[in-house]
Amino acid sequence: MAIQQAPRVINPWHVAQQQFDRAAALLELDPGLREVLREPRREFKIHFPVKMDDGSVRVFTGYRVHHNLTRGPAKGGIRYHQDVNLDEVKALAMWMTWKCAVVGIPFGGAKGGVAVDPKQLSKRELEGLTRRFTTELAVVIGPEKDIPAPDVNTNAQVMAWMMDTYSMHAGYTVPGVVTGKPVSLGGSEGRAEATGRGTVYCLEDALRHMGEDLAGQRVVVQGFGNVGGTAARLLHEAGARVIAVSDVTGGIHAPEGLDIKAVSRWMSEHGYVSGFPGAHTVSNAELLELDCDVLIPAALENQITAQNAPRIKARILAEAANGPTTPDADDILTARGVFLIPDILCNAGGVSVSYFEWVQDLNRDHWTESVVNAKLREIMDRSFGEVLVMSEREACDMRTAAYLLAVDRVASATALRGLYP
Ligand code: NAD
């Protein structure tokens, strides 16, 4: 009788620690400092009640983790997803620390989330959950100490409710407590597109390094939400051939290229990309292995593992999602010569424009979209260049190079501040 093996569950926190350990060993980091940076500074877990539309009360579990606050206030998104758990939030918080350091933004790393499938809630229930969660978080968040932002299944509306709830408690409007707000409430121009746009800037930098450009590149995007949907649209507009996209329900593939504007219209009418006329249906697993030049995972963690890495056909892997690739898959891809743009660099456009939003809020200022995009371009180009130089100098892959830069920056800042008391 054939024995079916259960799929191995990959813990993102173990992945994050493994990635850090590799960099710490290469940097020959002081053992004490290594211990400090290997763990989060604070882990906050909340069980909170929400009144449902039928009058019943449900208790939800939420988290906020501060990984490291050495270089500035804590910064990181809020995720609503049924699989959110403490280890995932810890991993995402640690990745935020390195991301802010790699692009030179003066923030520390944080992340938060609630274990909930928001699609099962009414809009009123979602608002109630957000407002009560924000109230519980009020002891740890604030414009000077921890500034949340959108992540998977949260958006500008959720940020507006968070800002309003925090402001109601303060007694005055505090726009700087969250970023990713609607522009009419102190949000930044360009923030909604920033993560996808930053991914495209990195991709252009990578192609320039290879002596190529975007025109005609065959691109596959996993996840058609804020990040993946924006990246696909911008790439399509820039002349790349987006041949496949997907959402949680599955993907669509058209080797001659998809009309991304038409796919977006289909998505808003139907709620998913499947069934788009003229495209073949593919599963998310098949999509990752399609013949293409560029693969952009823009959904969740652990999509590219040792199991499927040998079959990935892309020449460039641009990690718009956080943690899409496991360390053993990294080794396989590097050996196969795939050019990797690591998540802590590739998707840093989001936190960069979040930083611009925070600065504008604190200064009661408002920049134009062209100013925002020009500043974003400058940050992404400079950071990509620094990581590339490091990878050439140390003869290592781009993830290792990004970690060497980021961990060294955080470690140096920690050493300069000294140990209190
Ligand atoms: P989103 O909720 O807007 O979109 C997520 C997309 O992924 C949706 O299309 C959803 O259907 C799809 N998806 C969900 N589960 C999936 C699965 N199991 N398989 C395939 N597709 C799946 O979220 P987002 O803000 O676009 O975030 C996507 C990724 O980008 C996450 O890893 C997030 O942490 C990362 N990220 C987001 C930002 C930001 O500014 N929003 C910034 C940096 C990094």
C-alpha cells in the first residue's frame, strides 16, 4: 500500500532565523549581538471580542511583534488571514528590520495581524474587528513608536479605521499613526502602487545589469492583489509580456501575453482571475513552473521550496511577497544561475513610500506623485546598486548580499547605542 506523506509544514520563523544565521556567520557577528538580533524585542498577543451582525460575540486572536527598534520606530504591516500565527508575524517583523536597513529608512521592524478570514465578515464586522484590535494595540502603536500599514487583506479603508480609532482615543487627529491611508486622510500619493512600482524598478535595474530591458520579457505573477496586480499592470504598460497571473483560487496563462487592464476589469466583476476569456487555467503550483523570463511571487510565504525549485524556469526571480523562497530552494536556484532579487530589497518600495507618508504627516505636508515616484526610484536604484556591489565583492547571491548589508547596519547601530543600562 502506498503511504501518502503529509506535506512538510515550513515555519517562516525558522526560515527567517536561518537566513539571519547565514549572514551572522559570514559577518562573524559577536555572539551576544547575534543572540539579541535573533529574537524579537517584544511579542504582543491579544484575544479580543467582536460583536457580530447576528448579535453573537466572537473572540479573535491578534498579534503585534517588534523585532528591532535600534534604527527608529517600529514599522510594519497588518495582515488579516486565517493562517496568521505568532511565528509568521515574528518572521515578517524580522524581515521588516532588514528591509528598512537595506534601503536606509530610519525604522525598526514590526508586523501584526489577526487570525481571521475577512471574506467571511460583513463590512460592519470588519470595521468592528479593526476598531477593537486598534484599541487593544493602542498601548504599543503611535507615530513616535510603531506605525502600522496595510498587508495581505488590509487596505486604505482598514488604515482609515485604525487612524480614526487611535485619534478618537487621543482626542485629536493623529494621521502619522498608520501609513497606507486614503490620500484624503493624509495618505501619500503613490503609496497604493509603491510596492509593485518598487518591484518594477528593481527588475529594470536587474535587467540593465544583464544588458537587457523590459521590452518583451515574459513575466509570470503569482497573486493579483495590491502588489501583484500593480506590478503586472506597470510591467504590461512598460512593454513586458505578462503571460500568467493568479489569485488564491488559481491562475490564467496566455503565452502570447495577457491584456492586464482587461484582466483587472474581469477581476473586479468576478472577484477572481479564473475564466478570463482566451487564457488557459493553471493551478498556482503549475504557474510557478511556467516557461518565462521573470517570476514574481506576490502572494504568501514558502511558495518556492526544494520540491519545485529544480523546475522553476524563470531566469529572474523578483520576490514581491515576503518570504516566498525557502533557504534550501535558494541554494538550488543559485546553483542553477537564477538571478534573485530578494524580498527585503524587491518589495521595499512599500515601506519607502510609507516612510514618505509618515514624514509628510509629521510635517503637515503633501507631495505630488511625481516627487514621490522620483524619490522612490532614487532609493530603489541606490539600494539595488549597493546590494549588487556587495554580491560582486563577496561573490555571493543577492539575498546573502542584502543580508550582509542589512545585518551589518543594524548590528553597527546597536553597538553604537550600547547596552542599556
Ligand atoms: P493582497 O491581499 O492585496 O493580495 C494578495 C494576493 O495573493 C491576492 O490576489 C490573493 O488572492 C493571493 N493569494 C492569497 N493566498 C494565495 C495562495 N495561497 N496562492 C496564491 N495566491 C494567493 O496582499 P498584498 O498587499 O498584495 O501582499 C502580497 C505580498 O506582498 C505579501 O507577501 C505581503 O507581505 C507582501 N508585501 C506587501 C506590501 C504592501 O504594501 N501591501 C509591502 C511589502 C510586501
